[in-house]
Amino acid sequence: MIEFKFQMKRFFTLLFSSIIFWCLAFSFFIMIRYFAFSQETVQGIKESSNIPITQWLDLGIWIGIILGVFYGIIEYVFERFIIKKQSLVVIILEKAALYLFILILCTTFISIIVENRVDKDIPNETLWWVKSNTFWLVVGYFIIMSQIFSFYKMANNKFGNGVLWNLISGYYKNPREEKRIFMFLDLQSSTAIAEQLGHLAYSKFLQDCFYDLNMILNRYNAEVYQYVGDEAVLNWKFNKGLKAANCIKIYFAFEQRLKRRAKYYNKKYNLQPIFKAGVHGGDLTVTEVGVIKKEIAYHGDVINTSARIQDECNKYNESLLVSDTIYSSIKRRDFIFRNLGNILLKGKEEPLKIYSVRLNK
């Protein structure tokens, strides 16, 4: 039920953003064409200059709504169900055919409205679009704008929500201090699994595991800092990580998702993935690094400590360990915390109080 609600929220978020984007995009397109009409003749018809621009802008909004609805549905379906099953070339061709069909429907519908509005005969018969310069102009504009929309989506997927704007604006050009929570999530018995599967199957195995992780990231406001071999490093702004215990709940949600897909993993790899995790939070430095491969980097003891906490999981036979900083900020009845005492982590001079975390079933 939780998964269904999350997917519905994700779908409607994409649908809403798609409608808004295409309404703005085609309103802008209509404005450009409107001011160009006074200097050109379209299909031998001089556009009437006494029709106010507001009556033309509503056409852009209509196109945006119709196209936005279809675009949002198609993008969600491909992202949710198809992207892992087909090659990129096949997906591009399938999307191109669908969008061409939708553009033909949209522009035919709009041409009928325009025909009634200007009281002129505008071509909209069968296959009218084949020889229409205006239609192919719309197609070209659609391709450009869809690339912008796709770039925005990919950038958010790569850097996390809001990070793209921070890169563009230069927000992290100079180092800034922030308070964040980090989780180091590591595959248990990774060496043995790699030897059992071989390097190619092992890579596919990790792909599947991290795909399942990606399916729940947004639900818990988590950002991926990096993937390092069989390890994923997640992070949150401090308040977002503590809110509703996101930085802990995500581990159990991931664990449950892997268990639900146990049949798939056992059939394909003959094993069930199990991950261990360490969580810690505090002040660190955030800055922009690199020129060729620019990214946001985090520097500070929080990261190293989180990794060292995760290293203790095997020693205490626990799957999830958190620092006292996290424990003292999250005291909920749906978790069972066990004090493991003050532990001297590798490379540290002062011991740190660590807690194991389990679900209170």
C-alpha cells in the first residue's frame, strides 16, 4: 500500500510538472508565431491583426495540457516498466513514434479551433501534416524542448533535487558548512558473492540491487552521494534526514523491497542480497570540485565516521548501526535501539557511542 501511494505521488508529480512545462513552452511558441504573423503569410492567408494575443495564448495552453498529459504518462510508463527491459535505441524509436502521433492529434485539433476562430479554411484533412511547414516547425520545437525537460530530469536524478541549480548559480563555488546525515550502505559478503557469480553477473546483480534502492530514494528524501563498488553512499540535509526518521526508515524499506523480490534474485542469481549500513550526522564542508567532471563534494569527519560505523556491523552481527547523534535525535517506538557502548572506531582517538537498530514488530 505504501509503495502504491508513493508511485501515485511520483506519477502525479511528473504529470503536473509536465503539464506546467508544456503549457509554458507552447505559450512561448504561440507568442513568437503571433508577432511573426504580421510579417508573413501562412498558406496564403494573412493573419488577422485584430485578434488579441490572449485568444492565441489559450491555444498554447490547450496544446500544453493535452501534450503534457500524454507526455507525463508516457515518460512514467517507460521509466517505471520499460527502461530496464529494452535498449536505448528501441526506447527512442518507440517514444518518437508515440510523440509524432500525439503531435499530429494535437495540431489537428488546434487547427480546427484556429479555422473557426479566423474563419478561414486551414488544411487539416488526412495526412495534411506531411507537407505542412508549420507542423514540422512544431515537431522541431518539441524535440528541442523535450531535450531541455529530459536534461532537467537527468540532472536531478544524477545530482539530486535542487543541486543542479546550486551548480548553475555557483552556490558551492566557495566551500560552505552544512549539517548533514550520511549513510554508508554496503553489500554483505560481497567478495564471496563476486566469486560465486563471476564479474559480469556480479555487475548485473549490483545493478539490480541499486535499481531497487533508487525506487525508494525519493520517498525518504535521500540523495545519492556516490556509488563505490558494492557500496552506496546516501545523504540528507540534517532536518530532512531526521524528519519521520527518514535516515533509518529507508534502510528497512530497502530491506523489505529486496525480500519482496527474493523470488527474482533467487531465480536469476541463486542468492538473496543483504545490506548492512552505518549512519552518522554532523557538520561538514560542501563545495564544488573539478572542471572536466564537475560535482559536489563533501569533506569532513562525518563521512569517515559513517563509514567506520558501517565497518562495525559484522563485528556485532548487526545490519544497521547509528551514532549517538542520530539516536539522541530519533527516539521512536517503532524502532528498538540497543546500546553497544563506547566503541573506538578505526583511525579514531576518541570512542563513540554506537546503537544497533531493529524494527519493533
